[in-house]
Amino acid sequence: MNPAYTSQLCPKCHHLGRRQGESFTCSNCGHQADADLNAAKNILDRKKDTEITIYTKAKDVKKIILRRIEEEQQKQDTSKKPKKAKKAKKN
């Protein structure tokens, strides 16, 4: 299991947060936790991740995480767009 960024990744919203000593804080959702406990939760999740393997370089792990965040933001942006009104049928 690749441990890269496990103590800096939010287990709630999957954004990169900030680890300062023993504390983790997510700048996206505000989740706070002990950094080691945070890493442990992410390690459990990472076991199921087929894209990030033990051989994935740390810089590539970060690229994958950032890509996933961007994809999720695009999905949310798309779902927030108002739908076009249908034109009334002429009789």
C-alpha cells in the first residue's frame, strides 16, 4: 500500500488539506482530525484503490488526487447549471 499523501488527504471530501505536526485540517470542508488517525483512515480506503499502487511515485499520487478533485468539481459544476427551458409547442 502506498502511503503517499495519506496524512494530507481528507477522508470526508477527498481534498488535500494541511498537516501541521499532529493535526490535520481540510481547507475544503473544515474536517479536523489527528493526522495519524486521518492517515489510517485513508490507508484503509487506499487498499481498494486500483489506480494508486505501491509502485506509484509520490508525485504521481498527487497528480491522481488533484485530477480526481478536478473531476469531482466539474461534475458538481455541471449538475448546478440550470436546465434550458423547453419551448412551447405550436398548435
